[in-house]
Amino acid sequence: MKLLFDQNLSPKLVGMLATQYPGSSHVSLCGLDRAQDAAVWEFARQQGYILVTKDSDFEELSLLRGVPPMVVWLRLGNCTTGRIEEVLRQHADEIKAHAASGQTGCLVIHDR
């Protein structure tokens, strides 16, 4: 299960979560840091990534285009990269189950 982190998330997450989510990347590492959402979406679909974002745009694309790719929408507000790492670790089983189900395109994770 590999994640593709959107521009609004730190590229440091790739290394921080390498053992939990091997093969993950960040849009800036894929040459997509200035790409339109549709290009990022298509790259994630073709390469088998789960998109992780704090932006509603990919949630809207998931409603229009369906899956793949699956989207994880982090509704955490302003927080540290460490907090995002913690949340993605805590929700790993939920993300995996959601990805395996293929039923809906977007998993929304709220701060508790």
C-alpha cells in the first residue's frame, strides 16, 4: 500500500512512514509539484498510489471519476508533520481495509 502525498503535505512524510507505507512518494519527488490536480490524479491511478491530501479537490474528483485512485482526505486543520505521521500510523488498518474494499473513492479522516 503506497501513498502519494499531495503538495500541501511535507515530503518528509515519505521517509517518516517508509516502513508503514513502503513505496510511497510525494508529488514533488515525481515531478508533479506544479501539476494540475487531474495530472496528479492520473499519475496516482496509473502507478497504483493512494492519494493523501488536506485539500477537498481530490475528494471532489473521486466523486466524479470513481476509483482508482483512492483518496485519503486528512481533515486535521493546522498541525505538525509529526501529527500527520501519527494519524496515518493510527489509521493504517482503516486505510488498508478501505483500499481493499474499492467501494468508495475517498476516506475522510478527522482529528479527534
